[in-house]
Amino acid sequence: MGNRPYTWTQGEESHRYDDIINLPHYVSPTRPRMGMLERAAQFSPFDALTGYDESIDETARRTDERAPLSEQQLAALDEALTRLEALCREAARARFTGEGERLPRVTLTWFVPDELLHRGSGKSGGTYFTRQFAIRRVDRAAGTLCVLEAERAQGEQKIALADIESIIIE
């Protein structure tokens, strides 16, 4: 039957549109022809509730709660920081004497609160990260550890001493 709009009346065919069915397709002389993607976009679903998908994703995103450190863990961290301070002093001394700087390498685990990672999320908790770093210096006065990340050339970063959970010196 093809594209013809047939209607049946008492068993007989009606050819109501036979006079226009074979006319050429109209092409506007002033407007450019719409591409297939733009044409398809007219019929694609739209997001009636703007931001709803992002809200669902944010609700489903998991966060960790910061675990309090025991006295033993705090003592081990303090000991590791003291040892790192000595190693950083030796590295600085070696750099100034021309022996070449050999920064101490560590594997560091620290907590980053969620409001720093996802601004405006309003969720409690955060995320624990574990990465390897070269330590530039321990700044107890400012309460930071100045690190250089080996895998990424991002320059010096500062990690708050209060957020550090463990330090493994390599």
C-alpha cells in the first residue's frame, strides 16, 4: 500500500490525496535546510526537572566518616613527623652543599572533608586518600606538610597535619 493514505469506505478505497501526493517537496528559498541532528533534537526528551539528576547523583554519592585516632596512632604520627623533619633537614643540607637534593619519599593517608571536594554539597564526612609523595618540609608552626606529588607535575601541595591518618616512610 506504500505511503498513500487509504481509507476504506464500505470495502472500497478512497484516494483523497492523490492530487498532492506526487508534488515535489517544498524547499524554502530563504531558510537553510535543517540537519539531521537538529531535526532529531526536536523530538528528543527534555529535562523537565532541571537539576534533578544531579541531585539524585549527589544523594547517592558515598562519603566516609573521619575516624578518630588513638593515642598510639597519634604517637606514631608524631614520631614519623619528627623523623621526616630530620630527613628534610638532611636533604636541604645536601642541596646547599652541592651533593644533590634527595627528598624523603612517603606513602601518606589523609582525610579531605567533603565540603573541600564538592563545594556546596552540604554532606558530612569526606574521603580518605592514599598517595606517594616526596616531602619538601614539615611546617609544624603552620600545621602543614609540604609535598611534591611524583606522578603529577602539579608543584608543591600543602596537607594539613590534622588531616593525616598515617605516614609510611620509604
